Amino acid sequence: MQFVTLIGLLAGTLTTIAFLPQVIKTWKSRSAQDISLGMFLLFCTGVFLWLVYGLLKQDLPVIVANCATLVLAGSILWMKLKFSRKGAKTQRKKRRR
């Protein structure tokens, strides 16, 4: 494996791992209130496009990093949507009482 490829894989690994604390915190707290839905929609779209780019270019570091990042960022986006709906249901129940 070329040195440049190793640098790319290391960079992708580090920037992807940076999402783990947010995923863990959001999952444990069951709250994504402070996370911007718009930002994560745009970010996931951009990461998906980088993944497509990497596949078209057959660039392993770009493919691996963006695939992993899409899974982590996508899970935060999923939790944002899921926990937001759960909170909205709770608010409606409180208003009915």
C-alpha cells in the first residue's frame, strides 16, 4: 500500500471517529434537541456525494472514510428525527391534559 493511501486512511479514520462521542451522547441521553436538522441533512448529503465520488474514482481512502462517516452521521440524523417525534408526541399529550 502506498504511503499516500495510508495517510488518506489515517485522516479518514480520525475524522470519522470524531463522530463517535456525539453518537454515544445522543443515544445515551435520548435527546438530539441541540443538533441542527438542517446541518445534518446537508452534511449527510455531502458525505453521500463524496462516497459516490470515491466509488467513481476508485479511491479507497475516500470510499472507506465516507462510508463510515455516513453510517455515524446518518445514525445521528436518524436519532434526531426519531427523538424529535417522540418529544412532539409527549408535548401533545401534556397539552391534552
